[in-house]
Amino acid sequence: MNTALYDNAMQVVPVLLIALFLDSRGTDRQTGHRPPRWENAQDRLFALLGVVAFVVSMFVVAGVVDDSRVTAATVIAALSGCIGLLFARIWFRLIRNSGQVRE
């Protein structure tokens, strides 16, 4: 059984979720207002995908579920979705900040 994918997912997902939490808190404090609805939905989807990848990985590593193409595809798809949402967040932040004067 090749558990490298699942071991790595169990290490990366908590870091991604912590980064999302810290980013969301910093943004709220700086702007002083609530983020747009699409950012809230994006954050929730990001968290859900992360939890799916983590839980499936944990079950495979613990031996509760067998390593299969379905579990590998689930973890890869969830992590790919997280990376895509993270890229979208970065891209929109760059667009939003492009109009500001650089010091």
C-alpha cells in the first residue's frame, strides 16, 4: 500500500486550514467590514474540501478503508480544489490591490 499521498495530505491540510483562518481574520481586521458573500462561500468550500481530504487520508492510513483508486482520486480532487480556491483568493487580492499606490 502506497500511503505517501495520504500521509502528505494529513500534513498539508491542517496547514492550509490554519492559513485560511489567519488570512480571514487579518482581512476582517484590516478592512473593518464583512467579506463579500462569495468569499464566505469560497472559505466554506475550501474548509469542506480540506476536511474531506484529511478524513479520507486518516481512514486509509488507519486501515479503516483500503487504499484504492477512489480514495486516491477523492484526496487528489479535494486537494486540487483547495489549491484552485487558494489561487482564486490570491488572484482576486492581486487584482484588488493593483489599484493601490505602492510605497
